Amino acid sequence: MEVNYLNFMKEIKFALYAIKKNLQNSAELKTSFLMNVFGMAINNTAFIIIWVFFVKTVGVINGWTAADIIGLLGFTTICFGIVLSVGDGLRRLPDLVSSGSFDRFLLSPKNLLVRIATSSFGSSAVGDMIFGAVCLIFYGILIQATLYQVLLIIFLIIIATIIFLSLVIIIHSTSFLFTDSDQVTLGIFNFFLTPSLFNGGAFHGLMRVFFMFIVPSLLVGTIPVEIVRDVSVSKLILIIILSVFWFWLSIKIFNKCVKKYESSNFMTFGQ
């Protein structure tokens, strides 16, 4: 147990070091870095404008107000930003596998998944992270959140990020199963992400069950908002259990898919 704990702490320290170095490298080109960050934040603002006008035109849907939409976008974009900034290497996995560059990760003594995830930094996703944080602050103000609700928001950011990370790992693990997996992983990822950006009141019945348990899109934004809004203990327990399940499943699927990898063994001559 002590050995496992020491190995775990070493992996954490390595991940933090890699994230720090990636951030420093990205920040060297300050103008480009800031343009990526603010450009993405401005782009995301369009979602709020669209949904706020939608609610004003159509009206409240199953209790979902404009404030809830802001909270939804806050949870979803902050999860997207955290995972795909510090763990941008996961999104590049299809290219690594198809080009044969994945071989170098197999020789690393570090944890394979951690090494892949921290091999790249997504500067534009920092804009999503900032945008999400601002949305959640405004959401807390609009609903006049109590201290308990504020703590719930912070805790649910962690839980929702774990679920988002798990799905990113599962989706991009399919890179090992297809020859040209770029479009496949992108399509599956969009299928997961798109419902998480929609008005949560629109999901009910079988559709709600499907996007909670089969494709857990609603666990990233919709359910966290409902937990905070209604202070629902039962939904909080459910999302915690599901986050543990999806993270465990993602590790299992990744390890199983890695065994399918066959080195592309690319070689160049004359250079």
C-alpha cells in the first residue's frame, strides 16, 4: 500500500510539472496565447446570447430559466477547459497512433495515460475555463446562492470534470481500433458534447435516461445545475456514484485498447 501511495504521489508530481512546463511554453508567445484565450471566451459568449433570447421568446421549459442556462454553460465549459487544456494530449491521440508517434510513450517509465494527457497543452481551452468560471459566478449571483450552494458548485465542478475526463479518455481510446480515427473520435465527441450544451428542460423520459446513463452528457451540466438549484441530495449521491463508475470504466477501456496498438514503425531515409 505504501509503495502504491508513493508511486501515486510521483505521478501527481510529474503531471503537475508537465502541466507547468506546457503552460510556460504556451505563454512564451504571449500575443498568440492571449488571442487564443480571449477569442474562445468571446466565441462562447454567443451561446449565452442565443439561449437567453431563446428563453425570452419561448419561455421557461420545465422550470429552466435563463439563469439555469448560464449555470449549464458554466459547468460544461469549465469542464471542457480544464480537461482539454492540461490534458490536450488526449485529443491528439488519434494523430499519435496513426503516425506511429505513440511508440515513444510506451518507452516512458511514467504512467502511460498521464504521460499522454500532459504531452500537450491547449491554450484556447483556457478561454473556456475562464468563461465557465465567470458564468458560474454570475449564476451564483442570479440565484442568490447560499454558502451551501456555493460549496455545491465547487464540489460539482470536480465531479463533472471527472466525468468529462472519463468520456474523453473512452472516446479517444477508440483511436487504437480504427485505421483513420480522427473523424470517428471527433464525431463521437460531438455526439457526447452537444446535448450537454442544450436546455436541460428539453430532456425528459427515455431521452433523459439515455443521456444520463448511456451517453452521460447531462451529468456534465444539466444534473449539476439541478442539484444546485433544488439542493437535491439524491441526485448528488447519484452523480458521485456515476463519476466513480465512468472513471473506472475509462481506465479499463484505455488499458484494453492500448493492447490493440501495433507500431506503425515509420522510418525515413536520406535525412
